[in-house]
Amino acid sequence: MGQDLVGYLLKGPYELPEEKRAEAIAHAAGLIRKLRTEYEAYLEDPPNYVFSEEVVAHLSRYSIDIEFELEQFDMDDATIEGAATEAVNDLYNIWNGNNARDCHCRTDPDDRSQVLFFCGDATWGDDPDGYAYLTIKECRRYGILEFFNIR
């Protein structure tokens, strides 16, 4: 038994365009609001609630526990705006500046307009707690990676 390397290996644009920052924040906030609305509807009748296809499609990309994931979207409007803004700003910080100790990126040798980006760390079984890893995790949850065509 020992530690495992847990992380994200991503491919995306060489640089995130600054002119898309506000649009990305609005996109993330809109998705969070939609998921919050779904969570509120779910709370009215949990055993009989049927999740929308859109919610299942989004959340099942990274989790099998839809109920647990939806709980993460129980936020008021001010918190939603703050969470979306923080996630997008953190993504710009690590993607354009590579400003985290737990990540590395390089130009894709097959496509110079793209980069290969890794973030993560060795762990005994829990999620890594590095800045870049946690940023990418939030950005996946809020639909920001898809917005920038980061996969």
C-alpha cells in the first residue's frame, strides 16, 4: 500500500482570452442558479423526484452521487456570484500564469495553439488539496471548463 497520484490531465487553448472573463463568470453563475433551482425542487419530494436530463448529464460527468453534488449548489445569489467570479479568476491565474505549485503545463507538440495541463498530487486516498487541483475541480462543477473548451 502507498500513495497514489490523483489529478487532472487537461487539454485546452494556449491562453484564456481576457475578453471572455465576464462571459465565463455569467455562464458559471447561470449554471449554478439552474442547479440550485433543481436542488430546491428536489428537496420538496426527495424520494419521488426525477432529475432533469440536463442536470444528470452535467453532474454525472464527474460524480455518481447526484444528490450530494446538488447539495453543493445550495447558495444565495451573492454567494453564487462570488463563487463564479472566484473560480473563473482562479482558472485564469493558473492557466495563463501557471501560478500554482501543484500544476504544470506545456505546449501540445501536435497543436501549438493548445496546451497540456496537469494538476494534482500524491495522496493516501483523499482529494489533493493543492490550489490548482481545487480550482479545476470547482471549474468542472460550474461548467467553466466546457465554456473554454478545456477537456
